[in-house]
Amino acid sequence: MIDITSENVFYLHNEKISYLFYVMQNGQLGHLYFGQKLDNLTDDDVSYFLEQNSKSAGTVKYSPQSGNFNLSDRAQEYPVYGSSDFKQGAIDIYHEDEPWYLDFKYDHYEIKNTKDRDLAHPASYAIGEQESETLIVTLFDQEHQLQLNEYFTIFHDQSVIARSQKVINLGKETVQIHSMMSGALDLPDADYKFVSLDGAWLKERHINTRNLEQGTVSVSSLKGASGHQHNPFIALVKDQELNYGNVYGANIIYSGNFLSQVEVDEWERARVLIGINPEYFDWQLNPQAEFKTPEAILSFSNAGINGLISTSQDFTTKHIIDRKWKKQERPIIFNNWEATYFDFNEAKLLSLARDAKDLGMECFVVDDGWFGHRDTDRTSLGDWQVDQNKFPNGIGAFAEQIHAMDLELGIWFEPEMVSPDTKLYLEHPDWIVRHPYSRTSIGRGQYVLDFANPDVVAAIYAQIKPVIEETRLDYIKWDMNRNITEAYSAYLKAEKRPQTEFFHCYIMGVYTLYRQILTDFPNLLIEGCAGGGGRYDLGILFYSPQIWPSDDSDAVERLSILSGTTVAYPLSTFSNHVSAVPNDQVKRITPLQMRQNVCDFGPLGYELDITQLSDEDREAIKQNIIFYKKNRQLLVNGHFQQLLTVDPHADTVSWGVYNDDRSDIMIGFYRKLAEPNQGVLHYFKIPFIDGTREYQIVGQKVVSGQLLQNFGLREPYQFDGVNDDTAQVSGDFQSYIYHLRAV
């Protein structure tokens, strides 16, 4: 998959994409092409690529000896600001207060055909020697005594390039990294729209589209987590066609502060940069020390947004999430939170568990409130011992009873936080993230623990591990409910490290705790959560196969959240809970049928007081669970596509999932508000269906795939005032699931 020509052109290719770069005349790496696969490149093709004579007027020359050569009009692999390139660069290193205008020149390369999964460092992985090849290009800045290793990984069946870098200080003096991005991509034009996943708590990852113009557009986080407001993923699309057009995507396998941006220059060319946010970041690089960036994922599709959805889903499932979770069925969860909040005891939970088991659920999750004296959200975090008032026989005895019902057991933790009334807080005030001045912020009645300090991580795990062992725990919900303010670490101060290293050290501490748990308990399912969807990223998915996407469980809002999230992340990662109405977050009342029809796509759960259900609702839930179990593999791990739109403001939404050979298809259709007098029938096309086969629409007719592909599937009959005998949906908040099987 990797070829190198005699002209030092590096050609990465598989059956889907090609990626080309070369050694420029100044010894730096220049970018040539990333896109649709180029077959059988000839010497003339390569020569044509290399005709890069400067056409710009009045630019600064790279050096007195370089003729017309300058960097301002050259596409580059890892650009550096200030040496005839005036756009933002990918790396910025200082010595004391002196900026170094770096000049990394090519020295040699090597190729590796293994990429192992390492719990210590979240990154893409491959199994065996046939799935990937990694090109490592070594460059040197001799004058500044710095070595730069550039890593490019191509996978045999994926439309992505994984990129990361390592810099090594070969000199005798300490230097400071002010910025070191993970991914850079220079494109020859800027005729794209900038797509990002934006929002806020309770409305995360809505699709947002902006025009690209001369200047810079970006999304970022300085919250210590990837955040509710912006997601690291961005895309460039020619238009918003679902199934046509070139699309580029960029993401990062990282959960801390990030920057994802596109800069358009005066010649209408676009530069994509993605990596650790340079704001409040500075890394002290001592002599012989090294720093490696998180891995960036650059993707391409020529099949529009749905092509990008397929690329993101397939790559993340195969090369980031542990593959065992694709084979292992995700349990149907019952979570006690909205049924009880903090008001529960062992007897109440066991009653809920018996009802959950009777309805067909498979894992009982005890949410917040089981530890310390946690009757409100202002106490006990950091003291992870069971509340004896709620569990008089101990948490182990309770777990035995849950397991005796043939239910799995899950427990909620918020390991990164501490309450001021705890023993941990009183004994270790230096373990709290806060600056040494008199005023400091507090959020949600709690402080953040200094996970930059290895002793803190070890102490928290020393509390959590006995609980996991005593309960023979199957599932953890890992929450994180406040952002980091006044980022300051007494540990870094004692180690004589700059405080600007804190945010990166913190998230590496989070990964360390994940590694410790999963090393000792490799079959434990950990669901990521950060006040809902505040840390929904590839870094968390490396450890957690699913994430709680939002604290908003309203079915209508989840349509927008799921539509945005699945552009960048697999459906299998999107954890769903059917909750009560009026919905606790927005007070909207939606039918149980719609709530279940939305939640059936992805890992399914329930979060309501099931002891108070009517007989009709109990039966509806039982029947839905039977349906879900029969089709779980398809609904969780099927290939996901949007069918109508990804516009969060659209009134009508439809999506579908299909299996590998397109013989089994499930389609969800949703309308938020009823429309009067809709007597005319409406249809929507199913582009991914096999046009050569016939399909049984379960409960309806057998129809040819070509008809469904080119003419469309009929929308469910809507009540129009007089058609009581034929209407399939009525009222606001309509939903309908079609099941199609190849005949």
C-alpha cells in the first residue's frame, strides 16, 4: 500500500483512496494529492504532479538561493509559519522567549506493517500484518537540533489516513513547544462548506454548516474535555447532498482541549489543521526528551455525507473501538435514575429489577446516589464506599441478588471529581485542581481532582477496584459533570513542570485510569458520559464502546442529536434510554411508540419508573424488547445511512440500517408535527438497497429493490381528518419502522 518513487514521491494507496506527497527542493515535505484512488500512476503522471513552479507575485523567497521557490503557494504536509509561509503552521517551538522558524529536512523513511492496540495510548490499531502499513518519515532541523518523525498509516480497506508526529530534542537546552498539531491537509481549492457538530448541554452535536471564505473558521474547546459546545470532528463538503459529491473529514483520537480549523488564503486554497488546542498549552521539552501528538484521522469520500457516515462508522468500529464489542451483544439497560433519583434503597431497587427482568431487560444499572451519604448532588464524591443506609447488607449482597435474577449489574461512578465534605478532600487538599489564590470557582458543588498527578489516579482506582471485585461488576457508567476552571496542579509545580502542561497531563491521567480498569477487568463494559455528551470523541471510544450522548432523552431532540452524531461516530456508540413523559428535560409529551422507535436504533435502555406503568405500556415495552432482541445485531451494528436530511430543523427524519449483504434492512421514519389534508401519497428513495433483488416489506407487499431505489418507499399513511380506517400514524410525533427482507 506504500510505494516510493526515485523522485522521492511517497504514494499511499488502497482500493478506495490515494495519498501522495514528496520531498520538496528545500528538503521539506510537500503535499500533492488526497482523494479518490488513482490507478496505475505513470512516470509522466508523477512528473506532472511535480511541476510546482511558483505562480505567485511579490512573495518572499524561501532563501536567496531558492529562485522563485517559496512556501506560501506550496501545499505542505506539516507546514511551519514564518519562512515565506504566513498561514498558521502546524508546529511552533520556542527557546525561552525566542521563536524558532523551524526547517525540518528529509533524512530517511521506514515502513511498518503492524499497529498494535495499546491501552496506554488511545490510537488506531490493526490486527496482524495485512490490515495496515505505516510510513515513518524522519526529518531533522540540524541548526536547532530537533528531530521530527512523521507517521502516516493507511489501512487496506479504509478511506482514511491516520497521522501523528513525534519531536525529539537532540540539543543540550530545554525548549518549549507552543503548538504541535496532529493533522494538516492543504487542499488546492476552498469550494467547500465547513460542517461542524455544535450545540450545548441537552442539545449536543447538531449539524452546523458555514461557508468558507478568505480567513479562518474553527471550532475548539478549552474546557478540559472535548465539550458539549463543539465536537473535534469537522468536514468539508461541496454541498449537502446525502449521496453525491466529494467530502473530506478530520477528527482526532483525543478527549481534551482541541482546535479544528480551516484557513483560506488569498488564492482560495484551504488548509485544515486539527490537534491539541495551542491556547493554554506549552510543553517543556528537555534535552533528549520527546513529545508525541495524539493521532488525527483524515478521511475522504466521493459519495456525499452518507459516504462520510460509512467511512467514519466502518473505520471507528474496526480500528478504534475494541472489536470484541461488535460480536458481543450490548445488554438492554434499565437505569434507575429517572425512576428514583436519589430516593432509593435496596428494596426499591430490587423491586425495579424484578420488573425490569419481567419486561425482558438484561442489565440493571444503579446510577448516582449509592455511595457515601449521597442524597443530593452536593456531597460524597471521592469517597467510593457504599451507603449502608441504602444497602444495609452491603453492595456485594445486593449484587448477588441482581445476578441471581440473571441480570447483569452496572454502577455509576464520577471518578474525576471530589466533594468538599469528603475524607479525600480533607486529607489531600493539594489533590484539587485550583490555583493558589484566594478566589476559586466551584461547579455543581464539586471540584475536579488533579489527574495530572499519578498518585491521585492510583488512589481513586484503589477505591473503585474493590467495588468492581465485590459486585462482580458487568458495566460502569463513567460520568464527568463539571468543566475544569483555574487549571493548576500542585503536582506539576512540585515537579517543576509548567502549568500549561496541565490539560494534556490531565487527560492522559484519565486514560491511565481507563487502562488500569480494563487491564484488570477486560470484559467490563464502560459507558462514557460527561454530563451527557460532553466528551463524545474517539479518545473515549477507544476505551468505551458506547457513550451517553446527552442528558436530554426527549425523542424529538434525540432525532437531531443522533443525526449529527452519526456523521462522525458509529450508531453502535449511541446509547439510548426510553424515558417517561412529560420528558424531564423539556417537558414534552411524546407517544411511547415514538420513544421506542427512536431508541431502537443503537444500544437500547429504559429509564423510567416501570412499577407505575399501565398494562398497555408494559405490554408495548415487552413486545418492543422481543422485536429488538430478534434484530439487535442489525439495529446496533448495521450499516447506517440517512435517507431524507441531516438538517436538525427538518420536520421529517428518516434513516436506515442494513446488513453486509443488504438482505435485511430496518428503516425508521419520524414526523415531528402532523400536517392536515395530506391526501397525496409521498415516497422516499432507498439508495443503498440492492436493486437486483425483491424485498418483503414486513406486514405489507413484496416490492422490487429497483422500485424502492428509484421510485421510493411509501411514507406511512397519515391521518388526514377522514381516513381512520387506513391511517398508520396520527397526531404529532409520528413514527414508523419498516422491516425489509430480501426474498
